[in-house]
Amino acid sequence: MIRSVLFDTETTGLDPLTGDRMIEVAALELLNDLPTGAYFHALVDPQRDIPADATRVHGITAAQLAGKPLFGDIADALLAFFGDGKLIAHNAPFDFGFINAELARVNRPSLDKARMVDTLVMAKQRFPGMPASLDALCRRFSIDLSARTSHNALLDCKLLAEVYIELTGGRQRGLSLASNKGPTAITVYTHTGERTPRLIQPSDAELAAHDAFVGKLKEPLWRAA
């Protein structure tokens, strides 16, 4: 099983190099690119004001962050959750930039950009010339946006996980073929990553027809010793 983490941040502005800070971070665990349900979430005191323009985007005020931990208080837990696999985000350079700026402030190593997977780039490659915001992709894939009244890191992660499944064809990764000695179980993945087993049992007539078809092939692998 390959573990990766999908994450999102909310911030006081657009540029960590001019003093903007991270105020919220959320991350979801994926196994083979499918959500497991495990997540990390924290609100962070940025030790500065939050401009009104930023609050209009994510709905978070400085008053709501009073008494919340500083980034240094959550850094170790966040890095432990991130692990050492790939890190997935929408417009990933933005989120990497803010996380790395916060890590530098507490003397922690930066995240390796080789781990970066940018779903914005993936969407633009798949749908060139089409809108590629998270909202636009949710609408394209018929993912429910009714709860998204403002930007929220944890909700955005959950929505992005569904988008990521669509962008990667991840639901097909549940397909498993059992031995021909018994029924074949096919696992179908829904948008939420829930699994619904469906039993496929060929009839005697179907098995006979398949055997006859294979018999017409030259040195079929199915009958290799």
C-alpha cells in the first residue's frame, strides 16, 4: 500500500515572504490515492492581524485564533502526519511556500518539492483551456459543493480528495480479480471512497463459452502450465 497525504492551508494573505502567515492547516491520509478517513487539522495563531480581504475568503478572524497554538507547537505532529510520501495540494507551490516559511521560522527542514503533486497542474493537463479551480472541478465531476460557503482547509481537503480520485481514475484501483477457482469479487469505489463489494459468478454456459473461445487461441496464456 502506498501512503500519501493531501493537504490545504488558509493564510492571512498571498505571500509568506512579505509577512503573511498560515492560520489553518488540514491534511488527509490516502492509501493508494484513496482516503482512509485519517486526518490532521489545526487552527494556528499567526501572531499578526488578518486583513479583511483574507477573512472574506476563509471567514477566519484574529479573535477566533486567540489562544490557538503557535505553528511551532504543532510542527512535529504535522510533520509526523505528513510522513515521507508524496504531498498533494491544489496549487501546491502556494501551500508548500507557506508551510516551508513556517518550518523555517521554527528551524525545521523544508518540505522536499520533489514530493509535490499539484492537482491544479493535473486538471489543466486533462482539461486544457477549461476552468480548473476547486469549485469548477467539483462542478465538472458533480461533487456536492453545498457545504462550501467559504474556504475551509478541512472541507477543501475532503472535496479535493474526491476531485483527485476523479483526476487519477482512483476508483478503478479497487478492482481485484480473484482466482478462477471461485467467484470474482469486484470492489466499486464511490465518490466518497466507500467500498461496495459486488459478487460476479459466471454461469456454466458462460464458462463453457469462454473455454471454447480460449481453445481457438494459439498457445493461450490461460492454459499455460
